[in-house]
Amino acid sequence: MRQVRPGSRWFTSFGEPAGAVCEVVCFPHAGGASAAFRGWQRHTAALAVTSARLPGREGRIGEPPLREMSALVDGLVAGLRPPRAGRPYALYGHSMGALVAFELVRRVWALGLPLPVALFVSGRDAPQYADAEQVHHLPDGELLDRLRKWDSTADREQPQEEPQELPQYAELMRLLLPTIRADLTLAETYRYVPGPPLPVPVRVLRGSHDPLVRPGHAGWARQSSVGCAVREFSGGHFFVQDHERSVVEFLETALAGLPAQEPPEEYDRKETGAR
């Protein structure tokens, strides 16, 4: 049963396994919602799966979606206090969510709050690279066509007939379009501000045929001072949907393989207010 975390409308939990040793906080792609991660908990008893609840969708459908990164991070960082259940936590973000998770770690570090033990990212180049394609300004019809192309990109060796779009799906897409456009605006107008690499390990998940991501670590290695590794899955931009179990198992294995995390000295000084 899904429960909203008490005192915060920004996060929702999909379970509290008795043996969970780490919480994974997830951030969806543009237009996505916490429902994208609803099935993850059934694949793991070692992780507690939580998702961000962003304005403009699901239970917050009546709230206007945010179009600017710092405003979104303001709300999210407030929901991360106090330290999450007294146990380690990691962040995972896909596409737009990868940017959001990255900027949230930066804010957490700047505020001297407990850092995540890892940052997992997928479907997105590192933040120092701007989007090569800007689509948030396209007319509705053109934007929907572009979204369909991204959604259908897969690991195909032979051309296949595209499935017929259900009328209900088309109508749902049109209802969600204002939120999708706002999210795309947030991601595509984001401007990276150079800063020191994070004292948090980065793990990159990538689709083998994702047309929106550079090869290899896609620049993410520059954003961590303690290491970056890459795991490739077959598929396109939304490969995670086809590899849900494998993705969760990878997160669980990666987190189990990390050394015990102790707050760096500099972090201790920030937390106590010393300089």
C-alpha cells in the first residue's frame, strides 16, 4: 500500500521492508510521476523505494507544475529533512529526473545535510551538456509527435510496424501535455553552474540505443570526486520500463558493494556550523 510520507507532500513511499538497509528516492522523467516506480518495491527487500511527488500530476494535479529548477529543489530539499528514517539513502533520476537529483545533491551538500550514499542517473547526459534538441516550445501536435518517437525508440535490428495508438492514450497525453511541457521547459532551460565534483559516487545506467545520451559515462564522471561507473541495458531512452527487475537488482547490488559511508571532515564542519 502506498503511503504519503508524514509531513511532506513531496514524497511517497511504496513500502517499508523490515530488512531494508537503504532508501532509494526516485525522480521521474519529464511528464512522469511516482507511478513509474510503483512496481519497484516488489523486486527488493533490501531497499525501501520512495518517489518524489511533483506538482501537476497525480494527487497534486491541481497545483501548477514548476518550470524552474531552483524552485523545484527548494520544495524537495525541505521534504528531505530530517535525515530519512535514520538510515542511508540514495537518489535515482531518469532523464529530467537525473538533473533534478543532481541539483538536489548539490543543495543538500551546500546546506550541510546528510549526503546520499550514491547518485544513480539514466537517460540523460551530465549537466554540463545542454540539450541538443529543444522541443518545449513546439506546437502541441509537433510536441506529441516528438514524444511518440522518443517513446518508441527501442533496441530494434529490423524495422517493425508501429502499434496503433489507442484513443484513450492520445486523450491522456493531451491532458498531461501542460505538465509535460512545463517539465521540458525546466529541463531544457536549465543552466549548469560549474562547481566542485560531488563527494558522492555516481552510477550511470544507459540504454544501448538511447539517441538522447552520449556514449560511455556521458560526462557524469566529471561530477563525482569518488568514482563513476556505467551499466548498459538493451533498449532505447525508456529502457528502464523493459528492465524494471534488472534495474532494481543493479541498484541493490551497487549499493551493497559501496564502502561504508562516513561523512567527510568538511561535511562535519558544515553540519556543526564551524568554518
